[in-house]
Amino acid sequence: MKRIVWSPLVALIFLVSVTTGIAAENQQWEETFFAANQAYKEGRFQDAVDGYNQLIRSGHPGGHIYYNLGNACFRLNQFGLAILNYERARLLIPRNADLNFNLGHARDQIRDAISESHGLISTTFFWLDSLSLDELFVGFAILNVLFWGILLLRLFFRFFRSEGVYYLLLVVLLCFFIAGASFGVKWYQVKTDDRAVILAGEASILAGPDSLDTLLFKLHEGAIVQVERSEDGWSLVRLPDGKRGWVRDDAMEHILSSGISFQEVRNALQPEGLCPRRPVPPPRQTYIPRADLPVRAYYSWVMPGIFGVGV
């Protein structure tokens, strides 16, 4: 009898303690988030960088966190780090107009004008750049439920066996296949994303993985490259125009870790050393065609998405 009485009591105490811990942790996240935003508004951009990085390292990144982090790096004239974090944010909030404008503005500040390449798949599925993995999954799931729902209704109810419902079922089936293919392609793109951003002021691209090899060309801070393979602290990188060469790993940062599943995207977006504290030139005024876009930050908390993307 005592065991029966104590069991619900122990369960209740455990539930209250867990709920209290979660609430305290959420409060700490919000305090850090708002403190970073306040530091940004007051012009203490390095403090803002430290705050946003703390949120990311604690396991609570989001598209708007990376966006704000990119803005703070931009204000510190760390254009490579700004582009790196804007690209990470674009994986999560791809249609954000301010983000896309700021990314383009940051690219205008760097020396290497390298245009992005678009393959056959990217051209065919042109809408994927505007949709996150979460959004594609939700759309695919809705169409899946809708298709099977209509099919079951046709099987069990005579009213739904009309010609109009039949054609509706065909349209839903077509959209279902398109959504499924889009989700698969987007998943593959995220899983195999091997892009990296040059963070060194100037990086030498050599003919081999040795500092004594022939210098082929140089890249500068903010350039985006495709990483083919890595060995002994060096990586073979490729540009959209086909140029290839070896660069030291410490001269660049991967946008995502290679060879991961989409469930691990959140962890892959948390490499160490985001916007590290290092000497930077004094912030200078920059011309911004649209009013204050690179200083616009998001001041509301954004909940995580289903797969850690599309938040």
C-alpha cells in the first residue's frame, strides 16, 4: 500500500524538477539572447559575437541567431566570418530578404568575385534554394496524408468516386511525387554540402599538400570553395570555373561538416571558433544602399525546426 502511495508522489516530484530545470534553462537562453542583442544595439559587437556563439555552443542555434552573428561579424569587418554565418543562416531561413541582401552586400566587400555554379539538378529543382528542409518535409507529409485520405475515401464512400475527385487525386499524386523528389534532393544537398569559406586574409592555393609546392593562385577572405578531399592538414579545393589546388585547413571553415545526415545538421552548424576573438581593424563606416539592413537584428526567440534546419 505504501509503495502505491509513494510511486505517484515520486513521479510528481520528478516531473516538477524536470519542468523547473527546463524553465530555468530557457530563461538562461533568453537572457543570453537579449544580452547579445543589447550589446549589438549599443555597438559592442564583439560582446554580441560572444553572446551569439554562447547560444550556438549551448546547442540552441537558429537561422536568426546565425543571421545576427553574421551582422556582428560584418560590423567588425570580419567579412569572411560574416559570409560564413550568413550562409549557415541561409540554410535555415532561405527566403529572408534582409539576409539575402546582407549576404550580397558582404560579398561586395571581398576581393574575389566568384559566382556560384548551378548544376543540372539545381537548375531543374530551381525552387529548392527558396525552401528549407523542414518546409519540404512538412509539405511532403501533408501531401502524403492528403493522397491516402482521398484514396481511402474513394474506396469506402461512393460520393468520392466521382470524376472530379479522381482528377483531384491525380493532381495530388503528381504533387506528392514532386514534393518527395524535392525533399530527397534537398536532403542530399545538405548531406553532401562540402562548401567552405576562406577566413584568412590571403590564402595560397598550391599544386600539392606541401608549403614548398608551386603556387597556383591566391584567394582572399570571404571566397567560397568546394572541398574535394583533405589530408594531413591540407584540403584540395575547387572553384566554379574549374580551378583546383591545395590550401591549409586552418585558412578556411566548412559551412557544414561533410558526410553527415540531416538529423545532424544542427550539430554540424556548431564548429568551434565561430568569430574567434582576434585583432581586427577599427570598425569603419560602410555605405549601405538600403537603410541599415546590415545592422538590423532579430530580437525575438525562434524555436528549433524539425530537423534542426528551417527554423
